[in-house]
Amino acid sequence: MIRVARGHRVWARSQPTDLRKGFAGLAGLVQRELGHDLLAGDLFVFISRSRRLVKILQWDGTGLSLYSKRLGRGQFAEVWRHRQGEQIELTRRTLYQLLEGADVTRAQGWIK
């Protein structure tokens, strides 16, 4: 399970992402498109166009970690289409529920 430390935030890119990208490609998106400091410890969530694959990039204090989850059936909740702009800030609870396959869009307070 991915841990989100207190004080760190969870950002999701609002557009589907070509997830053939690895560390360097996703890090570039974080810095150039989202305008964040990759070394701050925040989590950056990217979803594929099919919504069956999610990748999460995080600096853990010693290096970059890249987490990946592909659903066997179904799709991740469509949180990315509910907001305009380049990014959405998710709550920690929403991230955990999203990774479990829950439809977080029906819950209140799923985004900040």
C-alpha cells in the first residue's frame, strides 16, 4: 500500500496520460505541465486513456518511486473528467479508495 505522509498532497493530472512513460517522462510532466517541485514528497497520479492503468510518482526522500496498478476487470473511477484545468488535488482517503476500485465520485469530499 502506498503511504501518504501528513503534510504531503496528492495531485492527479486531469488529462489521460501515455503511461508508456517511465520516471523521466512522468517527472517532466510534473515539473513542466503541473508546475510542482518533484522533490517535495507529494504524490502525482496519472491514468491511462482506458482508465485501467494508474501510475503514481513519488519522491520518498532517497529517490523516485513509481507505483503502477492495472485493474483485471473494470475501470478506475472517472475523477479526471469532473474538473477543468491540468490537475486535481485528491484527498488521501480518495486515493486509497480509488486504488481499491471504488467509485469515489459518489462520495462527498473526494477532492479538495
